[in-house]
Amino acid sequence: MSPSESAGGPAVLSVSALNTAVSRLLERSFPLTWVSGEVSNFTRAASGHWYFTLKDDTAQVRAVMFRGRAQYADFTPREGDRVEVRALVTLYAARGDYQLGVEAIRRAGVGNLYEAFLALKLKLETEGLFEAARKRAVPAFARTIGIVTSPQAAALHDVLTALQRRAPHCRIILYPAPVQGAGAGERIAAAIATAALRNECDVLLVCRGGGSIEDLWAFNHESVARAIVASPMPVISGVGHETDFTIADFAADVRAPTPTAAAELATRARADWLAQLAMHGVDLQRAWRRQQAERIQTLDWFARRLVSPAAAIVHDRLRLHVLQQRLGHANRTPLTQARHALAQLTTRLTAELPNTGAPRIRLAEQARRLARRMHERSALRRQAVSALSAQLELLNPQRTLERGYAIITDARGAIVRSPAALHPRDLIGVRLAQGSAEVGIASVQSLLD
């Protein structure tokens, strides 16, 4: 006979069996459900499990949330927090305590608020208020920064500290507005509209510190989103912590994870500007030096190509000398050839005519005539050469300058040949025989006038 059975009577259950049966009955009877209440006696064990009591005005129940579920919670409950838990009703068999096995936890009211948040987000997203193409870039160098927040908010101190550190040159304008509580959304939207109307900022920061969804709810108002979109200047939203998202974040041109990050996105550190300016100065100096070196090389190249008038005259004189030598050689060659032919003829004549007296006389006469004609021809050639030489000398620019003439050049160094190239108050260069001068033009007259 089994110890759990009595002779002829009903079965007797052990405490463990009873508690196990009750636990299974509770789990089958109560599926996962949401339960709301106030947190009391909260304990976080070394294992990472959460133990607390969930209570209301008239009752309480123990609850446990194991580490595998607790690590996904977005906050750690504190004594007195109003929460909603998604839990399985069960019984802890070892003590016979009825308890809730918590699968998920959220702040009380978060479900309704979150649904309202999603509905508004979908509405505004459908209207195109969150489109990336609509959003504007933050100016690279902001001179005036507007801040919409509460004067008492800790976020304001963080933002001002960051701006003072990064960009002390910036002008700061505060548009005060409460960041939580009744009517805070409308006051924030009004502050943004005031900043838009005054249009005195380069960029506008809308910020506040972290908190629960209820604390941040003022930034989930439709009026705030529409005021941000209507702002003529770019808007940076820095609301809450990095994990917090509001409608203002989606509507803003730039979303910052924290208020301090919003200040950093709105400005660039002055040290960075100074470093970049110094780098540009070095680049500019390097470019200037390179340009100067290139221009010096270009000047040297032009100087090597430039031929002075004196050098040109020397070159022409050398060419004239060569031509004179060629002309003299050209004159001597026919004479030499004629003399050679004469000698040959004399030899033949002497051989053929034994009596050469008369022919010799005639030959001498012809020789004298030939010599005279050659002398005359040579004289004519010399006269022609002298005339050409005199003409070349007349064409010598230096001789022209010595006769009182001058060479006129414009500001670019080009020779001026017509009055049309001259204008009153122009500066011209005048090259004389023994120097040069720079002359200003008072008036210009043409021979055709």
C-alpha cells in the first residue's frame, strides 16, 4: 500500500504535490495578462533577479522578474513607482506563496501614451513632415544660437557650458518655455513660433534632460512638431537620453541624443576653426611662394628670348660683312676666269701665228680695254655696295634716334604706330638716342581729324 493512500479512503497529497497542482491550475486558468500597481519592497538580487511587491489601495501580491527578462527592461523601478507588468500567475511551491512571474514591465499609462505616440507619428509621417528631403543642414558657422527650454532645466546649464567651451564667440538667445506639465507642449510650440517670427538665430536648439515618457510628453505634441517644421532656421532636437525618442526628434532637422550633443552639433569648436585657419594660411603661403617661383622662371625665360637693339645691330653688321665678302668673291671670280681664258688664247695664238706683232698690239689694246671695262665695272660695283651700305646705315634705328626721332611704346611694351592706340592719361615709353622716358598723354589728335 502506498504511503499516499489510506485504506479504503481518498488519496492523501503531500504539500509539494498540492502546491505543484495548484501552480499548474493557476497557470492554466490565468494566461499572460497585464496587471497594474505600485512597486513596494523592491530588491535586486546578486543573481540579477528582481523581487518586489505589487500593491494597490486594498491588496498586494508578490512578483518576481528573472534576470533573463529584467535585462530587457528600459528602466529600473523604484519604491512607489506606478507600473504595469505583463505576468503569469503562479505559485512558488517551496513556500506556497502565490506570486506573479513578470515577463515585461512598463511605467503605468505608458501603453496608452505609446499608442498615442505611434498614432501621431504615423499621421505626421504620412503628411511628409519627417521626410529627409525636407530637412535642412546645420550652418557650418553659426553666429547666433537660440535655445528653447526651461530656464530652470539642468539641460540649459549643460548646453551653455558646452557652447562656452566650444564657441564662446556665439551669441545665445533663450526662448523660455516649461518642458513638462500641463500646457507645456503649447508653450514650447509658442516659443518656437516666437523664435521663427523674430528670425534672429542661425540655428535653434529644442532641448531638455531625460525622464519618463510622461516627463517627455510635452515634446510629443502635434503643435510642437508643426512649429519645428515651420521654423525658417534649422532645428536641432536634444530631448532626453540617447534611448529616448519623441515626435520633436522626428520633425527636427537634426536629432541629437542629449542636450549637450545638440550644442556640439550646432557649433564647431573654435580650436578646430583656428587649426583649419592656420592650415589654410600655410597652404596660402606655400601657393604664393610657388606662384612667385613660377613667375620668376617665366621672367627669366622671357629675358633670355628678349634681344636688345644693340645686339640686333651687331648681328646685322656681321651679316653685312658676310654679304660684302660674298660680293667681293663674286666680282673676283669672273675676272680670274677671263684672265685664264686670255692666257689660253694667247698661248694658242702664239702657237698658230709666228708673226705676232700686230696681233700682240691688238691684243694689248683689247687687254687695256678689257682691263678698263673691268675697272669701270668694279668701280660701279663698289659704288653700288657703298650705296647699299649707306642705305643700311640710314635704316639703322640708332641713327634715326640720333637725328631726333624717338620710339614710342605702350604700357605693354608694344611699339605705337597709330594715334588710335593712344588715349588721354595713358602712360607711354619714349626711347631716345641716349636714354628713355615715361610720358603721360594729355590729348590725342589724328591727322585725319
